[in-house]
Amino acid sequence: MNKEQRPLNLLALKPKRNLEWETGQANTVVLVIPKFKNRLLIKWLVPMLAKPNIKVNLDERGSHIWRQCDGNTTVARMGEEMSTKFGEPLDSTYERIGKFVQQLARDKFVVLNIVE
């Protein structure tokens, strides 16, 4: 059976965080990314490391988007709020958010839930 696959509408997706994070300076987000994902490396190597995680600082816009990745807010809603907050045109805001969310999903930092 061959089902037709419809292209996903990025604006209708609801990203949900899949990674630990903390609040950094100036109320920005700092992503805490584990250096290793292999269970054996985590068990044997990570205890010997001084810093078992990599910390990535997000800018103000990235932090704003990250905080909204709660699994309930659509990308379209994120764009509207970001456009209002930063005074950017909606078209460029959606493009910027789309690229950012796709990168987060590619790296498995967020899970994209489809709105039915």
C-alpha cells in the first residue's frame, strides 16, 4: 500500500525541547549538550572528564524561541510573538525561525509534534 505523503507545514508544527538547558547571563539560554551519547562511553569515560557537557549560548532571539519550544506553541505563533517583540517583518521572522527550528530538529535538540 502506497500512502501519499503530504509535505509538512512548518508553521503548524509544535516543537518540544529534548535537551537540558539553563539560564545564562542577561537572561539568555545556555544549551547543555552531552559530549557523548554512547552508553559505554558515558559509563567509562565521562566520569573522568572535568566537563562532560558542551555549553552553547543562544542569543536573545534564539533564547526567545527556545523558551517557547514547550510542545504547545506552534511555529506560526512563535513567529507572531517574535515579530511583535523585535519589530521585524513577519516573512523574514518565519524564515529565520524555520531555519533555526529545522537545525534544532536535525540535531535532535527538539522533537517536532504535528498539529492534527
